[in-house]
Amino acid sequence: MKILLVEDDRLLAQEIANALRAENFAVDIAMNGEDGQHLGDTEPYDVAILDLGLPKIPGAQVLRAWRKNGRQLPVLILTARDGWTDKVDGFKAGADDYLTKPFRIEELVMRLRALVRRASGHAAPRLVCGPLSFEAQTGVFELDGLPLKLTALEWRVLECLIMRKDAVVERSVLTDKVYEGDAGTDSNSLEVIVARLRRKLGKAMIETERGRGYKLTAGPP
């Protein structure tokens, strides 16, 4: 999962980003509304965390611009304000959920997972593909009922694939959503990560669509 975090409080932004990366998410940070709006318009994200009180361009204005430009990614707004009217403005601008500061990181993670799950068309928190299951609320994969040990990059690839199971996920989409500037290194190449996953899941579960990308399937009957 690739997340855009638009937050002008540098310490809070780093705290949130570190916590999300510990959950295997890829995170880009923008420190003002102008940079956040640009990233949201030009980069592929699964979800955005957007503070309302931003310098340069207010958060609600950023969100209205995204929606006007056809960007439909789920957006969770953050606000330190107590007034209900601020939250209403956020929802009118196109927000999908909100949190009022201060908040617990654990709640933020659960809300983000729920937003992405619904946006992917999965209402249930547990996704199943043959012997593989994924608890979307906790981020835990199991294979044949046993926890599956994965590296951070393996987890990101597999999470992207299971969210779109039985559909081809293009290589460019996987690369954009999985890596944080290290996609060019040999040890972290997409082919290497997929090969590792095949050794753990069985070769038949991840199909290669030549010239396109990869598809997660239930494997042989």
C-alpha cells in the first residue's frame, strides 16, 4: 500500500510515517498543501492522509482540487480543530473519513486499511485466495492456516496482489506502490521479490502475464 501523507508538523509527520513504514506501508510526505496537491495529482497512491490546517493551500482546498481533477483515492483528513463545521467542510470537499488530533496511531492504521479495503471492493476484513488468507485489519498473511513470514517488500507486493486477486497487476503499478526509491537495486528488483514469494506460496499461485505484470490466483484445483 502506498500512502501520501500531507502534514506540516514535521515531528508528527515523521512519527506517523515511521509507524506506517513499520506496518510495511510505503509513505511519501508533503509538508504543505501545494506540494501535497501536486503529488496527489501526479503519483499513484492507495490512500491519502490530509491535514486540514496546511500552509500555502488549505487541506480542504487541496481535496476539492483532487476531486475536480478526477482523483478518487480515499482520503482521511486530520484536524486539531474541535468545531464540527471543519469536519463538515472536509466531507463536503470529498473526504472519506477523519481523525481529530491527538489520535492513536493504531486507530489511524485500522482506518486506513478499512478505507483501502472498501475502495478495492472488499467489504470483508478477511481476504482469501486458495490456501492464502489476509487479515486486512491486522496485516497478517496466513498460508494453510499458519502465519506467513514475509519481508517488508514481499508483504507490499503480496498485499497489492491479493487486493486485486485474479486480475493482472501491471509491473509499473506494482513498482509505484511498493518501492520507496530503491526499485533500481538488484536485491530489491520486482523479479527477485516475486521469485521469493513463489518459493513461499508455490509457483502456481503467482502467474506471469508476459509484457504486462503478475496475477495472484488460487493455484491448481
